[in-house]
Amino acid sequence: MSASAFNAPPSIPSALDPPDRLALARDVGRLAVGAALGLPDDALVRRVAERLGGRTGAAAEAFGRWAEQEGVAALIAPSLRRRVGPDRVSAVIPDLLDDTARRVALRALALSDDRARSQSALAAEGVPWRPIKGAWLADNAYRSPDVRPMADTDVFVPGAMLAAADRALTSLGYARGVQSWKHIVYRRPGEAVVDPRGEHVDNPRPMEVHPRWGDAFRGVWLDVGAMDGERLGGPPYACAEPWPDRAAMMIHVAAHATVDALGRRLRLLALVDAAVLAAQLTAAEWQAVRRSAGNARAARFVWPALALARRDLGAAIPDDVLATLAGHVRPALRRWLDDVDVDCVGRHGAGARRSFFEVPRIWPIDARERRTVWRWILWPPRAALVDREPRWASSALWPMAYARHTVFLGRGACRRLRQRRGA
């Protein structure tokens, strides 16, 4: 989750028709990738500026809010600032992006300090750990950590060391909060949202401790930590070497983006992460990805995001890697990817069909998994509701979380029925 997720996501300016929406989303994503790698593309900058040319007022503000929600505002701000002029992009848009970039940079400094203090405290308790997701990418993949927004710091800690990790974090002033199926959230008491846009240094900066390193979708888990230790070479964690290798992180980044895409909540930043990291992998590291994810259970987590990143953002994904992974993916999932794009798999995608009831058809690989998927859709474990309904699922009023989930299911079914009738 990004710091921007405190607010409901806005849409790309409604004045743009669907083809322009997709073209703009793709171009902005490619521009963000180039900026993250320090490889500016003047022709691409010019094209994005032309697409935004003449937009002022509400349309300019909507684009600025969209770029912040998608996590790319700080990345594209310097490039568009160079295109300001009467016949190019209005100064309103770079001003909005620059404001976000300043907030992202200040927050990044605070998050960097959080990571350093946490590393010292965990090491003092003898806790082996790993920064994962944005906490790793900001320091190891991006040209500068102050351009990648983050809402929190994710760390992997072995399950047997959770008590020691708790002592380390509470010594820094964190208090243990809600626990979901994937992590334990630690927050500083008294923190509150001071800026609903999200990217503000004084907004909450929680720590999320993951006893398993990987991702899951509708009850089906991909354990990247086990893959790293058993197949990618090297120990799964160590106090002295807290950084994962890049092949393992590529698998995790792709899995995270795939899960978000299937849930129709993908942010552009997730694909930018995949493309930025893809550009830095060596041939040997790509072969490690190919070997480790070249099976039916793992490929469905990794292939969709990599294929989408290459198709829509031009990510440097080797042909043989994509071909090997695609060969282990069910035809239904491949057809699903053919029908979607980077715009329609987001929270605010243009005319996006919700994937809620598509998942049992395209995701499970056997009858047991299909039953698991349906169970998680219709009546998920209480811990699975914490992410969506933390206020209810982690309190004595937890039955309300199931009541709200039932309403959510009903709305999804009605929406799907309307879509079928209108088809």
C-alpha cells in the first residue's frame, strides 16, 4: 500500500477518451521507468507533454492527483518541468508534480532513518531480517530513494524470531497493532493522518513485519523465501547480509504486481518497480528467475506482471524467460491478460470489469485450489479481512467485517449482472 492510498483514487481527466487514457498511462509509465534509471527519453517527454498540452484547472489537477495516486509523480516531475511553455505543457501540472515530489523526498528521508534505526535495533536483538518490497527497492534499485513513495516499511523476519523483533521495535517506540494473514503492523502511538493526499512526512509510517516472505492470492501462497534458500542460491536470511538477491526480489516484485492486477487495484508504480529492476538483472539472474518460477504454481504469480510490464511499459524482459513462464500458465490466465491493459487493471480503470468472479476460472490449478479460492471469496478467514476492514476485523466488533463483506459480494454480483445484460 502506498502513502497515497489514504484517499480514494481519482480518475485520469474525463476529457480523455479511453484510447488516450491508455496511451497516456503507458507513456507516463515508460517516462517513470526512464527517470528511475537515469535514462531520459526526450521524444517520450515531448509526447507526454503534448498529450497534456493545454490542460489547466480541474483537468490539470486531476492529472496531478492521478500521478500521485499512481506513485509516479516524483519520478516524472523533473522531465515535465523542462517542457513548460506556451505551446507545451501548462506550468500548472509541473507545479502539482513538484509539490508531490517535495513531499515524497521529505518522507523518504524520514523512512530512510526509520530503516536505519530498525536495522540497528533488530541487529542488537540478534534478529535476522530483510527489507522487502519498497523498503528494498528504494535503496537498491532506484537511482535515488527520494523519488519512490512508500507508506510503510516492510521487513521479513523468521517466524521463530518474532518475539525478539517485537522487543526491538517496541524499544524504538512502536506499538504492536493489527495482525493479518501476512504481517504484523507496528505503529507509533499518537500518529495520525495530517495530509489526506498521503505523501507527507508526518503521516503515519508503520513497520510491517512479515514472518513469511512472499505473496498470496485468494488463499494460494507463493513462498519466495523458500525459493530463495532452496533454488536461488544463498541463505534465506542472515544478520550480516540483510539484502535479498535480485532474482528473488524480481520474483517477489512480479508476484506483488500480479496479485494487485488480478484484484483490479494495480498502481502504475508496481509495474515501474518491475521494469526498473528488470533492467538491472544479469543474464545469470534471469536464468535463476526462469528456473525458480518455471513451474505451474509459481509462473502464474510471476508471468502476468512481467508480460504486462514488457507489453505496456517496454520492460527489458528476456524472450526466453517469458516463453518458459508462459508455458506453465493456464490458457485461461493467458487469455485474461490478452483482454486487459495497464489502465483497466487499476482501481479506477476505464470501463474495467471487476475480476471478483473471474478468479475461480483463471487462477486455480486443481480442484483443491478452486475450493480454496471460492472459500476465500465467499467467506474469507477473519485475518484476511484485516487488510480491507482493519477497524472491524481486529476488534470485538469483528462480525461487522463479515456483514460488510456480504454487502461487497452483493454489489459485485449486481455489477457483474448489469455488465452481462449490457454486453
